[in-house]
Amino acid sequence: MRGLRPETTDADGGVGAPPSVPDAVADVEALLDRVLEARLRAARGTDAVCARDVAGRVAALARGGGKRLRTAFAWCGWRAAGGCGDSTALLCTGVALELVQVCALVHDDVMDGSPLRRGAPAVHVDLARQHRAAGMTGPAESFATSAAVLVGDLALVWADDLLTEAALGSPHGARLHREWRAIREEMVAGQYRDIHAEASGSPGIDEALTIAELKGARYTVARPLTLGASLAGADEHTVGALRSAGRCAGLAFQLRDDLLGAFGDPAVTGKPAGDDLRAGKATYLLAVAAGLAEADGDEEAAAVLAAAGGPDHSVARTRAVLERIGARSAVEAKIAELVAESLRHFRTSGAAAEVRREFAAVAERAAGVAAGRGVEAG
């Protein structure tokens, strides 16, 4: 594990416990960089063209920023369960989580037809540009979609490799692998429920919450928490408390993402403003709005909301309706409620006070709420 902060190396040559979330993120960044370099060298040995066009894009996206929330939550789960000492398996798990996020982003952008990711062309858009610039034959979009799927697949392969390494090096490897198996299956289920809801029509509030939980809440917060806890050999009580805390914080994160998809600033989100509204995404925000419009007998609002994703849709009108009928403020209130509930659950895990404070800071950052708006972490 050369290249990590020297002060984290213990007497036995293992990697000592990162003392805080920022330290854990820094250590995972260092390991991620080394893993990517090794994978790129191996990919070049297999095939130079694929290494350049596919593996290179995995590495670029993995290095291209992101909040590293999954690493932060994995550290919180590990420390809540008493994790300390050699953190090698934890760091490998953190890198695996960052790579599975790359897979999710690439595939999600393909399915949504999103043109931008983090302020730059989405992978499939960049591949289509490459196709046209090189004068390749056949439809550029078809080539780009197929190649982007392979980019996402390779990211998942690399993630699986790292998780396997972590599991083999841990006495709790079987438990770690069970959590990892669940995270991958839930990601697929969430993506499918999302496109199924779009094709089937506007979902109700309960279905929208189910989609939010499967698509974002579990793999962003709940499973990283329990992955970390598994590495520390957590008991059932601790795992149950962390799972409940993760579900609430994860839903808060996904509902914030809904709001950003509708009202976000492209300079901050890196994606076009109003993308979710333009696409008529099956979000909790729109489900709440539809319910409020029906309860109020507001036929004008209902008509505007029903047009979302259609040819006559107006992002500006939809935003105005969401504000006027109170849907935006209702989702904001739900987010604050979920964060408070998450902190209450985390407290019952038995985590030390400093770990509770770290978790509160990460959960509030993920949910986009001001520090201190949730229940007191200590």
C-alpha cells in the first residue's frame, strides 16, 4: 500500500485507521490513482485501442471528481462498528465503490440520453464525437451507445476485482461479499424500475420512494455503511441501526438530487438545468406535486405536470407549478425530516461521539441541508 499517508502505516506494515472522513477520502484517492495506473497498463497489454477508448474513459471519469460520498459512508460504518487498525480492506472497498459509481453514471447517462456529466460531454456523447471526427462508418450514436455500455461494464469489472481483493484479505470477507452482491442487484433493480415507471406513466408517491431507495439510497449510503460495518465484524444490532440510518440519509440524498434535477444550477450540477423535468422522470418531486394538484383540485397544475416529458412541455411552467402548489417546499421538509431520522438511527448503533459527528456532517452534505438542521449528532 505504498503511497498512502506515511503516518497511517502500522508496525505490521498494514494501513492504520484513517482518523477522519477527509483522511479516508485522501487515502482512497491515493489508492484509486495507483489502481487505475495498474489497470491501464494491463489494458494496454491486452489491446491498445480498447485501452485508449474504453479503459482510458473509465480512468478519466473515476479521476474526474465527485464527492466520494460512498467512501465517506463506508468509513463511518467501519468506525461505528469499532473498526480500527489495518484499513487495507476498507480502502479497497472504497475504491470499488468509486468504480461502481462510474459504472452507474455511464449507464445512467446512456439510458437518460444525458448530454453532460460533471460539466463535460457524457461518455456516450464524447464517443459519438470521436466516431464522427475519425470518419468511421455506421451511425455514430449506435457505436457510441454500445461503446459506452462497455465503458460502464469495465468499471464494474474493476470494482469487482477490488472488492474481491478486499474480501480475500479480510476475516469477514463472506459478509462483505454478501453486501456487495446486494448492492449490484439493487442498482439494476433501481434502474429498471426507473425506466419502467417512465414507460408506464407517472408513479404514485410510494412507487417514487421505492425507485429512489433502490436507485440511489441503498448504493449511495445504506450499503456503503453496511459494507464498512461488515469489515469490522459488526453485530446484528449495529448493522440494523446503520441500515436504517443509511436508508433515511440515502433517501434524503436522492430527494435532493430530484430537486437539483428540476431546479439545479448547471454550473454546480454539471448537467443541463431542468433535465429531469424535460424528460418527465418518475421522481418523488413530481409524484408529490401530482398528489397536491389532485388534492387541491388544481386542474391547471395537473395539466402542466401531466405534460412533463412530452412535446408540449415547458420547464419554466413546470417549475412555477412546483413552487406554487408547494411541492418544492414539501420535498425540502421531507429531506430535513429524513436527515433527522437518519441521525437518530445512527446514534443507536453505539458509535462513538466523534464518529456520530462525522456521520452527521457527511449526511447533511449529501442531503444538501445546512449543518445543524438535523437532530444533534452527539
